[in-house]
Amino acid sequence: MVVDIRILRSFSVVGELEHIGQAAEKLHISQSPLSRQIQLLENELGVELFHREKKRLRLTSEGKHFLSEVQAFLKHHDRLKDRGKNLGKGLAGRLDIGYVEAAIHSRLLPDTLARLGCTSDVDIRLYGFRSKQQIECLRDRTLDLALLHTPPATSEEFEQRKVFSEPIVLAMPKNMTLSAPQPEDLDHQPWIADQEGLNPAARARLLNACAASGFTPNIRLEVSGPLAALSCVEAGLGFTFVQKSLARISSANVSIVELPWFPLEVSIHAVWKRNDTKPLIQRILSALKDF
């Protein structure tokens, strides 16, 4: 059985509106052929997709399930169609980019996109994912480019390049400010850290770097993200580490100091599928070089 994709699109609209007249108006066709399309689809599937009432339709349970499957299929179909149309075009097309928060806070991604000077013919989609999820999305080709902290092991599957790094700085409440703090000054100070469950590897790197420097932070609070940690520092609840670029948005109630002796930095790597020839990827990689 082969179902015409135009009929699936018609069904998707009718299923969303549950009204033949409104759906026909939206699809710019008359009601009679639209009703015949739905009937034909039901006949081919051998299942009733709608309960028919006097002036409206109501999706059956089978119809609701089929609608969700059709919508997912149409979304994937449109993406494949876009890819096909834009092959060979460097100034048009779609680019799906994954990023970690640090790529935004550092302005790496916003400034890079600004330098591209993309027109309305370029469709940029941004997705805030953690590093592991971005790699999975690259594998199934739902992302074209990943900006992440932890790149995959070297393989024939991906290409990668380090595109940004900056030091970690210490953020302290103004009323707890230490002048030129040394490791012994930070030992057992109250600390605010990212939730361990969100990124166990990052927590391990933090604690290892602290131990190597000669102090142990007393983690009192766990939050989600550096902005939440800075807000807690501002309230006087403890110390935290943030990437240097966040210092520009910290409040007057927060003291920021660099620690030349602390061996931790924020690094961002660009990762993409090896031999991906999409011109837009090459354009954004060139823009990232100039950051």
C-alpha cells in the first residue's frame, strides 16, 4: 500500500482542526474532495480515523495515534526535502547547531552567527544540549554541528576542532571577599556547584582540580547552571567557579578574581560528521576560526 503524501498532509490538517470546513479553507480546496481524501485514507488503512458528528469530526483513539505518527513523518520528510533542495548552496539552506551553555555565555556562538551575516534564506536552528546528547544527535543526523565541552574519541565518524577556551574564575560574595586567595584560603569554604547528576564528569574534574591545587570545597548548595550559582553568590550563600566571560554580567555584590594557580579552564570543541560537504558547515567553521 502506497499512501499519497498529499493525502497525509490533508489528514494532518483535518486531524488538528477536527473540522472539514476549516481544514478545507486552510488547504485552499473544497470540502467534497477533502472528505473523499479522508475516506480514501481510511479505506486504505482499514481503520476508522474519525467519529463523524453533525458538524464536526472527532479523532478516534486510532486516529490520534496515527496523527502523531503522520506529523513526525511529515516533519522528517520536509527536512529531507530541504536537504535535497539546498545541496550545493552555500548561501541558503538549513543548519542545525547544538550548543552547551558556555557557547552562549562566552558569545562564541552569537558572535559567530553575526559574522556569517545570514539572510532569510538561511534557516539556523539552535538546540541547547549537553555534550553526550549532541554526539547522539550528530550520529542520527538531527544535528549538523555540535559545540560541546567533551569531544568524542578520535574516529573515522567525526571531525573535531577546539574553537574556544577561557580560564575559570572565582566568584565571591562582596562581604566574604578574599584578597589574592590561595588554596589554603579556600579550603572548606561554603561552595555552590552544579548539580552532580547533570554532569558527573564535570563534577569529577572540578573536585580533582581542587584537590590537585590543595583545597577541598565544602559544597553546600547544588544548582542548575552558572547563572543560578551567581545569584546564590550574590545572596551571600558561598563561593563558586564560573567561566571568565560571565564576569561581565555579575552584580556589584559579587567579587570576581582570577586564580593563576588553578588548573581548570572552559573549552569548547566543534564536532561534525566527517566528509559532510554541506557548504553552510564550512562557512560557520570558517567563522569560528576568526573568533
